[in-house]
Amino acid sequence: IISRVLWHWWTVVVAFVSLSFLTTLAAGMTMKYQIYEEDALSTVIGNLAKDMSLNISDGSKTNFRMMKQFNASFIRLREKDGQLTIGERIDREKICKHTMQCLISFDVVSISNEQFKLIHIEVEVKDINDHAPEFPRKESPLEISENAVLGTRIPIDVAMDEDVGSNYIQSYQISVNSHFTIDVLSRADGIKYAELVLMKELDRETHASYVLELVATDGGNPSRSSSTKINVKVKDFNDNSPVFDRNIFSVDILEDAPVGLLLVDFNAVDPDEGLNGEVVYGFGNQVPSEIRHRFSVDRKSGRLMLESPIDFESKKTYEFDILASDLGPNPSPSICKVVVHVQDVNDNAPEITITPMTSVTAGIAYITEAAAKESFVALVTIADKDSGANGDIHCTLYGHNHFKLQQAYEDSFMIVTTSPLDREKIAEYNLTVVAEDLGSPPFRTIKQYTIRLSDENDNAPVFSKPVFEVSLMENNAPGAYITTVVARDLDKGQNSKISYKLLDTYIIGSPVSTFVSLDPATGSLYALRSFNFEVLKQLQLRIQASDIGSPQLQGSAIINLKIVDQNDNAPSITQPALINNSAEVLLPKDAPSGYVITQVHARDADEGVNAELSFRISEGVASVFSINRATGEIYLNHELSYEVYENLRITVTVSDNGTPSLTTAVTINFIIAGSLPSDRNVFRNKIDEETQEGDHSIIIIVVLAGSCTLLLLAIIIIATTCNKRKVDNRGHSHSGKEDAMRQIKIWKGTSYATISAREPHKDSGIGDSDFSDSDSDISGDGLRKDDHQNNVQNGLWACTSECKILGHSDHCWSPTASRINCNLAHSFAKTGSLPRDTLRRENYNQAHIPKTVGLQSVCEKVLHREYDYITSLFTSKGQGA
């Protein structure tokens, strides 16, 4: 007992590490321990921190976590230092039946400063001698012929022992006798058994039976044993026994062999005749029921066949005896041994087990988005029940390059990260693990797996914009809603919940919290007081949004709160000085018209349009006084008369431009004083006044003038274009010189007066006049004449009675359509020629017209009476003078 305890503690304390202990994480790390089965609960197995020489201080964040696996419940792990203890009763025979080495394997993750290390733990459960050998029967009969030869071997019952190794059956012993002994042998599966061997010839007449005791003893300390009785009966003489052609038959069979497959066709020969020579077959008496269930032998033909499916992974070798005996009296059976070797085939697909480090839902692994590169995520364990190449597995990970497989140890891989992760970009990964063996044909197993990223508070709240421009009308009610600001946090859960607060600032000496309040949950801003634009025009507020993650993150923004002016202040008059809302102003009695008496000055506390003021006289002698609406200057319309001396009082109203407009009225009493001061500018600025009063008139005049100018320009362009076309059409067809008929139509107020005259052809000797080659139609009527009127002789517009005496000249008509003015008349008188048409050929000479006093007087007379002339000029065929 003492040696066992010492050995046990030695294996617990001295934990050895595989060669991979000093290698990188990719090679894995294995810690091995040994315990005995049936050890007491809470027995300490080992301490990972000590055995791995880890320095764990009080402030260290190193801890250990056990990966959940099917057999991990036998062992308990203390997370703070990795102490391993027995968690429940361990029966080696239950968890590792008939295997020489019994291991409890599981994995532990060491977590230190956000770094993960995988530790593979192997706890070997040592066997104790808690089971004694046991025979299937307490007593067994045995028959042997009296003529059996020396050395004949007779199978006997095999004892079984659940223990292994030295605690298993080590020896068989038989009670002392003179004829029999035993020979201890081992089967292919390691089972020890004994055969009864005949040492001395038998004589049935001398000794017909024997009672033997067989004892099986194990090698435990202390040893255990059990016994069985063998009743040997000596049978009468049978001269011949069946003989097998071989004593041992070895058969190889594939594990996927079909039921009914023929394994061995036995042929035992008995030289006797009749029933003594007829052979039958069967299993030996000691063959267990498992063999009888798996195989069958035909009693007459001796054909050994497969009775039920076999599995290489369950049992690799079967060994049993086949008996052959004749049907004569007192038969003496012959025995042959059959060994069946099961051959492996690739009939098992690889098995994939994925054990996440942290998991809440089956099939889903969780890892923090703050995990460093090559952080451990999950353990992938692959297994194949086949052997050899059929059990060799190739494992591959598909899905995303943010993860990879890294071999931890034999048939185990780790899923680790390859780069930093960001939940806000990719929150979930769907990976595929593919395991394929190297058999022929290969088997493949595919398993889907999901990895979700747990959120870290790595995003601060962010407002939609850094500066918010907000306005609030002054004179608001306390508690009035102003605006709502919203911040967004890309994190999840508690890390994304936001609270708002005002940062401490001072406004005109008072804390900002006395002006406005901010709802911490919604971000709504409310006014705590009524604001006055004239006192405070703008507030700058700093707001902060904080999440409730760990560590807490904040974001800030600025609210520029502008107070909007309201027309809440009426104009106040600052000059002249008021007494009871009235003022007295001196007025010289000899003040001339336009004399500036005084100027009313006013101001408005509002701003913008609410502070734009206008002045007007609302009551009083409006005919005597006037006021400039913009400047408030009061001036005298005309000189004073003695009749108005006693009633010189007006009421001036000052109005702002707000909505609604506010007004202030003042009464001004004028006191007649002495003479006009000599040092004073007594006249009003007429330009300003006219500008103020005539703004609208000027605008209207400018618009009308522009419109008329455009209209006139259009008419001239149209007329000029038409004249050119007529000249081109008629210039080539007219030949010779004909007299022209000219008409002049003169508007006399109610109707036109038409004067017609025919001018005989005169050859000036200079050449054709510019006006003889074209027709002019510049009156309103002329524009509407049809082509058939071209033959009508038109009258001359400037013909007078003098034309009958002096004859017609170029002065009797005009190629233009503008109204005659004095300048044109004077031009005719001075130059004696018509205006030159710049569009004509330059080599044309001007037609000089002698000065005619009578004609000039007619023109001046017409202009003096302001007659409107509308001239229609039609030129008859032929060349003009």
C-alpha cells in the first residue's frame, strides 16, 4: 500500500510534458498525468500553473478554462491556477474495457492578457486489482476415450479477468493427479487459456472417472484467484477417431464480408465403417456464445460460414475450436483450432468534433472582436475508426481568410484568427470544416460551423454633425421645446446605449444649466427661461453623448442656439426732448418754404426689419408741414400766414417695419419765434426728398422708356428691311424718267389734310439721287398697303405753294419716318441737303437744295403748332429727280 501511494504521488507531482511543450502554439502543448482508478473524489491530480512554471501573481489575469468534452466530467479544473482534481468515481473497466492503456483526454485553454494557449491534458488511469478471475462454469464435464494416446490435448473452460496487465490472469493450476496436467497458452487477442494434457494411459476398468480442480490466479498484489471443477469420464474403447487434415486453420476476412460467406470447409476422415465412420462437426464445449453468434458450422458438411456481420473496429481476431466426432458408441472427438483475422476496409467516414472556447448556443462559437491575431477560437478534433491509410485524415477549413486551421497535436486542430476582427464590418462568419480520409474510395465529412463576434466598446457615440444651428423665437414660454440631437453608436447592446448631458459652461455669468435642460435619454433640449433677444442673442451649448460600455466612450457636439428677434419693442423718440409725450419746437415767423424746422430722432431696440423706422404726420396741419419718411426731418411747405399762428401743432407717428408694426406718436407744438437764424441751413435736401417721394415714378418712367425704345427699334428695322426688298425688285424694271406724285398728310387735331403735287422731271446733272431708287413707306398706313398700290402716285409731304412757282425739289420729301423737329428743319436750312443714307454707295453725291425761305417758314410753322406728321412716300416708276 505504501509503495502504491508513493508511486501515485510521484506521477501526480512529476507531470511530464511532450516535446511540443517548448515549441510554438502551432505544435500544441500536452501535459500528462497518472491516477489510479477508484481514487477518492477531490484527489489532486496536478496543478497546471506550477507544472508549467507559470508565475501567477495576485494581479495577474491568467486563468484556465476547460473545453467541454464528453469525458471531461471525470476531472475538475480550478480556473485561477489550473488545479486538476478527480470529479467523480472512475472505473477503468467501464471506460477502457480490455485495453492496456486507458486515457482521459481533454483540453484546457490558458488565458493570459487576452492571449490564448491550448493545453492538451492526458490523464492515464492505472488499473488496480479489483477483479478476480472468473470461470464461466463452476463445474464442467469432460469425456475421454480409454485408448487416447499420450499427449492428447483436451480444451477446458477459459477464465476471464476484467483487469489488465499484471492484474490479469497469470497462471492456471490443476489439482494433483497421476494422469493429467495443463499447458497454459495465449490466444491472438492476448487471452490466456489452459489445455488439459494426458500424461498417462487410461484404463477404464481400473479408474472410470477423475475429478480435477482448475485454479486461475492473477498477478495482482495481493493476487486474486478462482477455480472450477472438471469431471473427467473415461469412455470405452473406440478404435478410430476422425482426423482433420490440419490442426490449425487461419482465415482472413474483410470486415464488410457478406453474411453467409464460406470461411472453411472442414473434412475430417474416420476409417471406420457405418456409424463409426460417419463424422459430424460442431463447436467445442468451451467456445463462448459470442463466437457461436458470429459464426456457424454445418453439422454434416463441416462448412464454417459467417453468421452475422463483423466489425474490425470492434474485434480484430476470433479464435475457437471445432470438434469432429463419429456416430459410433463411445466416440473420441478430434479438435482443430480456427483463427479468424478480420481485415479493415474503409467503411467509416471521419468524425468531426468542434469544441468552441466559449459557446452559448450549440454549433456557434463566440470570440471578442478585440481578439489579437492567432487567437484561439475553437478546437477541431477528427477521428476515424478505420486503421492504416483508411484512418489517416486530411482536414481543411473553408469560409473566410480571417480564420485558419492550425494543428495542435495529433488529429486535433485549432481554429485561430489570422487578422484583427471588426464586428461592425462582419458580425458573423460561416465556416466549413472538411475532413477526408486517405482510403480507397475516400470518405469525406463536411461540417458547418458559425463564429459570432462579441461586441467590444470600441466605437464612441457620433453625432450626425459637429455643429447644430438651432433658432428659438424670443419671449418663449419656460419649458419650451427647442430641438433634439441624436448620436449613433455602432456598437451593440449595452455598448450602444447612449446618455446625453450638457457640459458645464457659463453664459453671462450663470451656469448653462440655468438656461436650458437636456433630456439624458432622448437628447431633447428645452428652454428653462424666457429669452430676450435684446439681452442675449445667441447661446453656444456643448453637449456630450456617452455610452455605458467599459471603458466608457464619449462624443461631443456644439449647439449654436440663436434667439430670433420678435417685434416686441416700439420705437422710442430720443429727439426732440419729450415732456408728457410732447415737445415744443421754435419756428421762425419768416421761415421760407422748404425750411427744415427740426428732425425727429427715434430708435428701436429690435433688429433687422423690426428696427426699420418710418415717420409720418398723423394729425395736424398737413398742408403746412411735411416730414421726410426716412429721416424724420420736418420742413415747412410754404411761408407762414398770420391765420395759422395760433394752431401750429402736429402729431408725428414713428412706425417700425415689423409684423405687427409697432408705433409711437409724439405731439409737436410749434412756437413762433423771431427771425430766421443766419448760420443754419434752412432748406431741406430736395434731392433726398424727391428721391424718397419719387421712387416709384422714376421706376415706372424708366420701364416705359425702355419699352418704347425697343418698340421703335423694331419698327425701324422692319421698315428698313422692307424698303431694301422693294428697291431690289423695282430698280431693274424702271427705265426713263417720269414725274412723281407726292402727297403729304398733316394731322390737324381731328383729321388728316392731304396736299398733293406733281413735280416735273429735272435733271440735276449730278446723277440719280439716293432717294429715287427706293420707295419709303414709313407711316402706319403705308406699312399695310398691298403691292397693287405701287402704281399710285404719292404726294410730297413738304410741298407748299412755293413748289408751283419754284418747282419741286429734294426738300419736298424725306426718306425717314421720324417726326419732324426743329433740328431737322434747321439742318435743311443750313446744309441744303438731306441726311446721307450710309447704306448707299459712297460714290453717290448729295442733292444740294437751294435755301428756300418760304419752305423753311412752312416747316417752322408746322413744328410750332406741334402737328404730327405721318409721311407715306410712294415713288412712281422711273427715276426721281
